[in-house]
Amino acid sequence: MPVSRDASSGGRTLPPGYIHLGVAREIEPMLREFGLDPDPIIREAGLDPRLFEDGANVIPHAALGRLLSLSVSRTNCPHFGLLVGQRATILSLGLVGRLMQQSDTVGDAMRGLVSNLSIQNRGAVPSLTIVGDTALFTFSVYQPEAQSAGQISDGSLAVSVNALRALCGSEWNPSEVLLPRAAPADQEPYRRHFRAPVRFNQESATIVFPARDLEIRIAGADPVLRAMLEQRIQQMKGAPDSAFSDDIRRLLRTRLTSNHCSADDIAHLLAMHRRTLSRRLKDSGMGYRAITNEIRFEIARQLLTDTQVPLSQIAAALGYSEASAFTRAFRRWSGQTPTAWRGDGH
């Protein structure tokens, strides 16, 4: 059973592959709404039901994936993850949610979420990109062989929209929402929650909205409380340690599909020399190329399993000049062609 940890313990660095329950705490009441006893399902996922008494408790990200898979199967509800995220609030994001509430502007709040979510979630990574007058908030699962990446993405975007409505006003809506999953038979629950066009079979889980919304000022923000929260979060990030290769995975997961991910690019982002990056990775037991291929394989598996995105598009998104090069790489990683993998229904 995973050890319960207290999120309030300053200086405690969250281990790679773990998350604070936070939003996932809503799984238990959601199962009850379907008339099910959550305890046996939680135990079957390898977790102690008592962990769900406190959103600050920590579980393996892989166990969350298993629990969501079981929940979808037991409830026969293909949008279970969406319903879980819909129940959650900005405070489900723990200290990071509180920091967002005390930020000057919506842009400061979203950048705070991107910079600091790793204290609560070491299984997925958010990013914020501005393209012209459009803002793109993307949430990507990066842990190897994560089950239910589509359900996790649904829930993450659902709570992110709730957080944005808490900051901008309850009438706020995105321009559109992109989801890396096949279109469900019933799309109405998605349209009802997001109140915006929803596009399925996309390469990423993304909320699209006007960049000008980032300038909205947040009512009641307290600079003194914000400074205290920032200090607390910095303490929780802790000293650099064996999690360095996990930090690289997080960076790569948000940048691989934009092709700004050479070792030199990543070294520049981290304000360190390319040789320093190599040495730090060697100390943590992983090479840059191995991590890059691991993340490429993870993205490819998610898109092949959860979407109907064509192979040529997946190949291009992962930086391959042609589909045949991607096919060779995928066969090397998995022993199968991408087409066979997708056909097997992994």
C-alpha cells in the first residue's frame, strides 16, 4: 500500500510517478452517485480506501490510472473522468490552487499552475503557450505506460475550466477544447461542461481561449498571502536530486510535439551547459536520447490507443520526417508496428 504523506510538510519533495490525491479524491463520491460501493474498487486498484479521507495524501499515478479504468468499466460510463474533474474546484489543486486565487492576474495564476504543479503531480505536466491573440493551456500525461490517459486528460481539463471560471467569473467559457481521445457516442456531457466546441482525436488535451483573458485581474488577491504561499511551495520543491531525469521528462512531454526539444534546447531552458545536462542525467542513470525515446514511445502509445489520429500525423507530431521512420522506431520499442499495436486494442 502507498504511504500516506502530508502535503503540508515543508521541504518534502514529491517522488517521481506520484500525485497528491487532490482532484482524484472526487472518484469516491462519484462512484457512490452511480450506486456503487467505492471501497472494493479502490482496493482492486491497489489502494487503501482510507487514503481518500484527505486530498493531501499521495498515491502512485499508475494506481490512479488503474482506478479510473476500473471505474469506467464498473459504471459503464465512458466519460467518468470528465465527471470527476467536473466535481473538483480550484481548491482541489491544493497549495497551487490557493496560490492561483491570490495571483494578480489570470495570466499570473496560470503561469503559477504551470511552474508549480510538480509539487502535487509527478505524473502529468501542464503548459501555457501564446500564439498571436490565442492562449493554449495543455495538459499532458508523461508517466510511462499510464492507463486511462484519456480519462485523466478529461478530468484535468474539466477542473482547469472550473479553476478559470473561479478566477474569471462563472460565465467564462473557452473558445474550444481539444481532447486526445476518440469521439464518444454521446458528446453532450462534454459540451454541457465546457460550453464550447469540443474536438476529439486531437494530439493534445488543450483549452483554447483568448489571450486577452490572461490580463483579467483577480478580485480579492492578497499579496502577503501570495508571498507566504510562494515561499511554502519553494520549500516543497526541495533540493535537486535523483528526480532530475523526471524534470527532463516533464519538459520533453510539453515540447516534443513542437520539435523544440534537442538536448541543446533543453539545456538552454534549464540555463545550464549541454555537458552539465549530460553529466546530471548520467548521474541519475539515464541518457538524453533514452529519455527522449521513452517519451516519444509514451506519446505514440497514448495516441494509438486513445485516438484515431492517422499514423502520418503522429509521425509528424513526434518529429519524424516520414511515417516509415516512425514505424521502424515504434517496432524497435515495442516489437510491433504501430498499425498492429492499434489493431490489438492496447
